[in-house]
Amino acid sequence: MGMAIAQQMVGSMNNAFQNMSTPGVDTMHQGNAGINDQFYYAMIKDKKVGPLSLKDLCDLINKKEIVSETYLWNPLLTGWKMAEQIPEIVRLVAMTPPPFNK
């Protein structure tokens, strides 16, 4: 009986892990709806910069050139929005590691 319960628990846990959603990662791999297929323009130091790929955005976020108050636009938005108002960008910022100090 104990083995049957253990197998049921393992099956339940495997199912839970397969259906688990990871914020930021899942939306970035959704094909046409994901950020990988999008491009953005940013207002940096009063200049329009772009089009920016996902890699470009990550690089600028790491350099702190794109921050939560930076205005961004892409064709799926109704207008220019601050980075903190765009869920995909908020996820990128959240996934950016802090600076490494020895």
C-alpha cells in the first residue's frame, strides 16, 4: 500500500512540474506571440533607438540604459509606454542578475 501511495505522489508531482509556468520564460517562447518575434523602439536620452531585438533590450537593461521609466513602443502597443507598464519587459528586468562584486 505504501508503494502505491508513493507512486501516486511521484505521478502527481511530475504532472505538476510539467504544467508549471515560469514567469518571463514561458511568454518568451510562445512563437509568434512571444517577445522573441517582436522588436521595440526606445526613447533613450531623448533619442529614438531601434528597432531593438530581445538581445538588444537585455544588453540595454544590463547597462541601465533602459530602466522602468524608459518609454518603449512596438506595433502591438497602442502607443509609447513606460517599460514598467509592459509585462514582457518587466519580466526581462526581473530576470537580469545584479552586478557581480567580488
